Amino acid sequence: MISAKSVESLASPSSEVGAATVVAGPVAKKSQRFFHLDALRACLMFWGILVHTSTVEHSKFFRGCAEVSGLVRMEAFFIISGFLAYMLLQKYGGAATVKKRLVAIGVPFIAALVLLNPVTNYLVFVYHNHPLPFADYLAGKGTAGGAGPMNWHLHLWFLVALFVYSLLAPLLGRMVDAVMAGNGSRNTRRTHFFSGEFKFLAICLVVTAACLGSRVCFEAVKPLLPEDARYVIRSIGNFLPFYTLGMVLFASTNLRAIFSKAHWIQIALSCGLLFLAHQQAGANPGRLEEVSILASQTYLALTLSSLLFWIAGKLVKRESTAVRFLSDAAYSVYLFHFLAIYLFAFLFRPLHSQVDLMLVLVAASTFGALILLHAFVIRRVPVLAFLFNGKPLKRAP
């Protein structure tokens, strides 16, 4: 994964508007660091442990963690991903960025898909259904209609989305540059309260319109898509506007400053709109109600993402050893956490009568074990760092 600690921006505000396109090659720049984004990105990935622990047994607390996650976690993650992608485009240029990102994303995706997901799916099946030899599971014997969260991609769908976005990054970078050069909105200006609120609302409206357009396109091609690919393809379209927004926020210090504030009034408004949309839709929403729900969900995701950016900025003022380590470990933890959750679920299954205690132990053990796995195994073994962190193998001198 890319670390925000190496983020670099242009040398001066006055030079930003007239800068060459980001994909043309490196430009004159000075270092500007965003350690709070490292911390926020790590927290969002660690949050996945709570989300997927909720699939083990029913718990109101863990179910609530999963539901709140569905409102903001991946949206905020992709905003940060786009933010850092634009940084890479400025630093390395288009071709080099694509090459670096495809290795950093593609290798861990293939490694986890081949080495981790089959075992994870098997453990999920056995936990929620009945014992079965692993070979029989792989052959599909007795697995039809099995209970449990099983599919080919599990939690790896986000890497598919990042892979696609990496291919699109140079084009998106050109588009963002063109917009920034056209309106001169890169520089930081003093923004009054109402001006900032209206600009934030404008950001939300643009992203919401893009998300609605993406869903319309998906629904049009949905009948043509294999069923196993629909969720991943829909997600790629759903989160592309957030990824692009992240690029815009890096390019424009003005919009970044506006986005990184807590917009309390709009947070309350977006919560109210989502509640009303669900109330109006009822149990069987029609097309209009679905549009209303998606629009209000997108608005809420953006207001909550801005709140997370603001909180992270308040809490993380400078680089620290802990933030640097946790950011580095986040990729390893995320790739292995679904497998570890079900391993520990079997271990703590005797506590089944005390569900919340059992799930707390599962989540805590998963986090602790994988932090240790990263610290003492993955990052110290170059082959494993390559397979599960996408870090290129160093050539022997």
C-alpha cells in the first residue's frame, strides 16, 4: 500500500495553477506530509476485523459495527486511495505509477486469492454447516446451498477496484488537471462558513450525481454480467467517484481544507434524509425510492468521511513510530484477517453461549496475532513482503 508520509506537493501555491499535467512526468515539488491519512487508512482497514467478525455469530454490537461500516468505511478508504494516487502521478508520472501500482496491488491479490481464500471459504463452510474433507469441499461435494459468507473474492474485491482505478489513474489525473487549470481552485483561500458549506454541498452533489450515473450504467449491463462478477463490477462503479474525489482533494488545497472540516449541520441533514428515504421506501422500494436511498447514502458517506478526515487531523499531528508501524501492517492484517477470524472462531467456539465475549476474543486475537505475523514474519521475509505487501524484491548487490 502507499504511505501518505511520502506525499509531495508543488513548490508554491502560485505555481500550482499553471503546472504541467501530472502524467507528463515529475514536477518541481517540496515535501508535504499527511500522517493523519496513514492513521485513518489503517483504522479503516482494521475496522474490517469487526465487520467480518459479525459474520461468525449474531451480535448486536458487531452487527452495528458492520452497519456503520457500510455507511462510510470504504468510501473514506477510496477517497484516501485517490488522494495518494494523484500524489504518485505527480511524483513518478503516468507510466511508472501504473507499473508500480499494478505490482503493489496485483501480486497480493493473486497471492491471497490463491493461497488464502480457498482455505477461508472452507473454514466458513465447515463452521456454519457441517464437517467436510477439504478435497471434497474443493470438488464441490455437499456444498450446495451452504450457509455462511462464501464467495470467490470475499474481502478482496477492493483490490480488484484499486487495480482498475490504477489503470484509469493517468486519464483521471489529466481530467482533474484540466478542471483545476480551468477554475484556478488549487490554492488555499480564506473560506467563510457559508461559502465553505455551499462548496462542500456542491462536492456532495457532484459525487452523488456520479454515483447515480454509475448505478444506472450498472443496471443497464447487469443482465449481461456473470452473477459471480456482479458485486465486484458494481463496487468498481460505486466507488470510482470517491476515488476521483480523492484526486481532486490532493490537487486543490482549497477544496481539501473545506472537506477536512466537520460539517455538523450537513451531517445531521444527511442522517435525516437517509432516515426519511428508508421510511418512504418501506419493504419494497421502487426505482424512485432506490434512487432516493442511494443519493442520501452517498451524501451521508461524504459528510461522515469529512468528519473522519477532521478527527484524524485533530488526533494525529505528527509522525510517530506507532502510526508508521500500524500503517505498514494494515495491508497484512487486512489480507489475512478473514482467515484468522474463522480460525479463532473454532478455537473460542466453546464460549458460544456468551456470544459477545466470544466475538470480542475472536476480534482481539485476530488483530494481535496478525500484528505479530506482520512484525516478525511478513516484513522480515522478502518473499512474503512481496507476495502479501507488494513490495518489490531487492536485487542482490
